[in-house]
Amino acid sequence: MSIPFIDLQAQRKALGSNLTEAMNRVLERGDFIQGQEVRDFETALAKFTGAKHVVACANGTDALTLVGMVEGLKAGDAVFVPAFTFVATAEAFSLLGATPYFVDVDAQTFNMDIESLKTGIVDAKAQGLTPKMVVSVDLFGQPADYQALAPIARAENMVLIADAAQGLGATLHGKSVTAFADYTTTSFFPAKPLGCYGDGGAVLCDDADKAALLKSLSQHGKGTEKYDNVRVGLNSRLDTLQAAVLMQKLNIFGDELKARDKIASRYTAAFKGAVQTPHVMDGAVSSWAQYTLKLDDRNKVQTHLKTAGIPSAIYYPMPLNQQTGYKNCPVVPGGVLVSDALAGQVLSLPMHAYLSQETQDYIIEKVKTFHDHV
Ligand SMILES: *Cc1c(COP(=O)(O)O)cnc(C)c1O
């Protein structure tokens, strides 16, 4: 039995001829850059999330970089980032010359810890840095604690960015995760909840002027005259073919999210009392980018699953504060103990909308019987 970690082929079959026809329309027309589907997808994603403006770009990392550029980040600016996330969350701001400042995550939700952020803000100021941005991450699809984060950002005059590369589709108290921050960035990398067949990303915001600036910056800083570029920008576009794919995938995204939530509930019910399952915040619905267990004997469990033909993944084996390229970044006083510990405990199981009950039962059985076999 070969079990995929994420079954993109099953999704492709579900999309059927709609998908090939949508791609063929682009191939026939040949408008591979800035074709009609790019604008259509921006409009459709705005409708899906409730955001006023969506600016598509080349990937989720560029989405973060573009926000940093719009906000004029510079040397001496502190950007508060959870230590337990994918490197892009910090990388974009390092590139712009600002200082990623690592704060810890909560041991239950794996998202930014509010007390750690507060401690970090005081310490950053004492170090002579200017608190400029907070980047929350909806890790594994679980919404960050926006209701606690937003007032802190506002009180300190900081911009709040939601890195929803994993959280697109998640909701908090019935609202899209994209509704809470000044900007939301996302990624359409194939393995994300809403993925294309290559790279893609977007920034969502409600401010028309900022959206216009984001669009200009993503297109070489263009002004109204095509060859009069009024600022220094990036070449960061979503391809028309990818937008055509995303239009089709967005049509079934709502149903997929429901299926993922059902599958996650099934895992959680089956593992109750046996292993530590993901904790979902009150009022939150996760997009289940990952279904992640916390295990003391993680590496042994992973080997056991591998022997049984079950793929699993470790997101992330090392927090950002320990990574060579980021070792010199400031870390909250007392350290990021939860992030350091999680790196040795987390294990993500196969999770996608097309996971059959039969396969899921097999995975559950192999995880649960692990202790009988050692
Ligand atoms: C995937 C991811 C990104 C980067 O997205 P790309 O499209 O690969 O550039 C940023 N932040 C988080 C949390 C991610 O998971």
C-alpha cells in the first residue's frame, strides 16, 4: 500500500475536465503573464475571504517582502516573529534590513505566545530597536490569537501581519482569518491548503492605497505610464496558468475544508487518551494544513510508521533561533523554550481532503499500537 502524505492526484481527479479545460483556455490564448484569470482569481479570493483587496504575487515569501516594502521597513526596525515557523516568515524582513525578533509560541496552540510578545517588545526597545511589526502565523492552519494580538499591535503603533500561508480557509468566530490583521499574506505552494501547480502567493488588505502600492511594487514599481517606473519594485507576478488552476481549486475549496475538518475530528477522537492531539482554540476552525501530534518518542514513532508504509513529516525540526542564518537575531529574554522543545516532539500525519476512512483507520492503528511493538 502506498499512502500519499498529501494526495494531489486524487484532487486532480475530482476536478476532472474542468481543470484541463481551464488550463487549455490559457494555452489557446497564450496570455501567460497578467492574463484574465489573474484578475478573476483576485476578485474570487476577495469574495471568498471578505477582503476588500487581493494582490496576487509570485509566492508567499514575496507577499511578506512586499508588505515590508510598503511599510518602509529599515535597519533598526524590529519585526516580531514566532520562532516556531517556516523560515520565510523571518527571511523577508531580514532581506529588507530590518531585525527579526524571535518570540516563543504557546505550548497548546503552537502560535505566537502573547506574554512572550509583550516581554519581547519591552526588551527590543531596551536594545534600541523600534518595534514596527508583528507577524503572526496560523501554524498548521490554526488561527493565531488575533483578538489578543491586534490591541497590542495597535497600542505600540505596530503593523500586524497575518502570515496565513497555512491558515487560508481557517476561521475565528465565524470570520475568515484574513479579517483581523492590517495585511494577510498567503501562499499557493502546491502543498498548502489552497495550492496551485507551482509557486504563487497573494497579499490581502482592506486599504485601497496600500493595495495600489502593493500592485505597483509587484510590477517593478510601475506608475501609470508603463515605462515610467516611479519606485524600485520587484518582479513578482502570479502566472495566468496558476491563476486558472486556482480558480478551479477555489470552487471546491469550501467542501475540501469541511472534509479536512471531519478527518481531523476523526483522528482526534481516535487518539483520545493515547497521544497528544492538536488543540484548537475556542471559536476557531482550522484549515488543517497539517495534523500534528506532540510525542515524546517522536523519532521512534516516525520510524515505526515508515516501516508500515505511512509517510509523516517533521515541521519543524529546528526553530528559527537555532538556524545558522538567523543565529544573530535577538531572542526574547529567557529564550523560546516551547519552540525549542516542539522541534523535538512534533510529527505531522497524512492530511488532505481525500483521505479515505480505510486508510485513516490504518494510520490510526499504526500510531496507537506503536507502544505494543517496542
Ligand atoms: C509556505 C510558507 C511561506 C512561504 O510561502 P512560499 O509560497 O513558499 O514562498 C511563508 N510562511 C509560512 C508560515 C509558510 O508555511
